[in-house]
Amino acid sequence: MKNFQRHRRLRKTPQIRRLVEETSLAGARLIWPCFVVEGRGVREPIEAMPGQFRFSIDELVREVKAVSTEKVAGLLLFGVPSSKDPFAKGATAKDSLVARAVVAVKEASPNLLVTTDVCLCAYTDHGHCGVINAKGEIQNDASLEILAAMSLAHAEAGADCIAPSDMLDGRVLAIRRAFDANGFAETPIMSYAAKFASAFYGPFRDAAHSAPSFGDRKSYQMNPANVREAMREIAADLSEGADIVMVKPALPYLDVIAEARRRFDAPLAAYQVSGEYSMLKAAARNGWLNEAAAVGESLTAIRRAGADIILSYFAHQPKS
Ligand code: PBG
């Protein structure tokens, strides 16, 4: 009989296992997505995302001081405004909720990278990611101006990077042009390039009060069945001026991450979304999974597939 291979030789001790480890979570490659609301002293638990909160700016400032800069590169800020209207007016003001949060967080923790999410869904009364006409259809090109104005307000407040998540066509170009024309040529754009119309965003929509009041997001977010189309989206965003491209969700889309890694040289991010967080949390809370081990394994899998950067609620779990 031919000799078989002894794979277990390199698995014998923690030292030898570490020696041959191919993928590591070391280095600050994590971004913590968090939610900011109006008011003072607000620290509101998000029911569908145990361990995560909506913070008023003062509480967020207190919280970011507890974020480990060893482990976490920065934050992704989501505004949850107290008033909404058809045109997302609250999104573009120079002193918008998110703009004020950016100023406060940068002042409190200058070493944390502050990225802001740019999208209209939390600001429109209908909950869609762009403005709509009387028939309820998304007005792609009219929405671009608003997205660009929103991005500019965040950049002026001092955001280190902005992240458009609306999935409308041409928004990266519109934002890049607005930045170039207004003195922010050096502000990077991390585009949600391949963002799928996913059921795994459910808990987030509870957190951000951003569920659409009619219809769904399938006319702008991608069909989960498509990987080649995801590559076209990424190529388009890079050609429009995106600096970092993202695949979202992460764990159910490892093949998309791997294919994007193979095809593109740009830094690649993956978003472990709310539903991925809540599933792991729920199982752990029931004693069905070891949380630390399962989280570590899922983050390692996302890195192994090829993501350089991971956006994950597990990046920071505030003490309640
Ligand atoms: C806004 C936005 C969403 C998420 C990030 N930005 C929700 C959506 O598209 O419905 C999802 C994040 C998550 O589930 O954690 N468009």
C-alpha cells in the first residue's frame, strides 16, 4: 500500500498550528457599524440585535472611547433621524445628525477612522433608498444630487471616508465629482458595490427604522442569484472613482467575495450584516453555539474568501 499523508503532523500543538496558519484576523481591519439618534443620554437597546444600541451623540462619544483601536480600525455611522419627509431633507443639512456625530466622534477619538453610511432610506418617509415619483418609482438621477449633497455634508464635518449604500446607478461618479469640485478630492469612497436584496437586513431595518413602507428594494439591490452581475457592479464603481469596494452580506456570499478578490486589485470589504449578527447572537444566547468561537470562525472565513476589511457588529459590543 502506498504511504498515506500525515496531515496531522502540522496540527499537533498550538505552536505548529500557528506556524502554518494561512489566514489571520490580526491587524486593524474591522469596522464597527453603529446607530446614532437625536437627544441626550440615549442608549436604547435594539431588540432584534441583542448587545447593540442606538446612541445619542453624547453617549456615542462615551462609547467610542471604549472601542479598542488595536482591534478596530473605525466606525461606520448610521443616522436614525427623528423626522422623515419625501425628499430626505434631514440627510443633507450641514448640521445633520450624522454631521454633528462625526464632529463629536473625531474630537473624542481622533485615532478612529470615521466612515458614514450614505443612503436616503432612513430619511425618507416611504423608506426607499432614493426619492420616488407619484407612481412610487425610484427617481434614479434626481436622487444622485441628494446623495452627493449628503456625502458632502459628511465630508465637511470631517468624515474620513464615506460609504454609499443606496445601489442607485451613477452615485459614485456623482459623489466623486461633488468631492472634486468642493475641495474633497482626497476623501475616499467605500462603495457598497455588490449589495444584494437580502432577507438578512431584517434586524437592521428595525434598528434604523428604515423598512420600505411599500414594495421592496429589488429594483436597485441585486438579485442574490447573480455573481457575474456583481463583478459588473464592482467594475463600474471602480471606474466611477470608488477607492474601496464592498460585498454585502458576507457569509452567504463568500463565493462573490472570492471572485471579486480574484478579479480586482482594489481593497475589498465585506459586510457581516445584521441578520448574520442576530443569528449568531440568538444561537449563542440559547447556549447552542459558543459565541466567541463561532464569531471568530465566521470572520476568519470572510477573510479567507478574500476580504481585506470586515464591517461587523461583533467588532465592538458595548457593555449594557
Ligand atoms: C441602507 C443600508 C442597509 C444596510 C446598510 N445600509 C439596509 C438596507 O439596504 O435595507 C444593512 C445593514 C445590515 O443589515 O446590517 N440602505
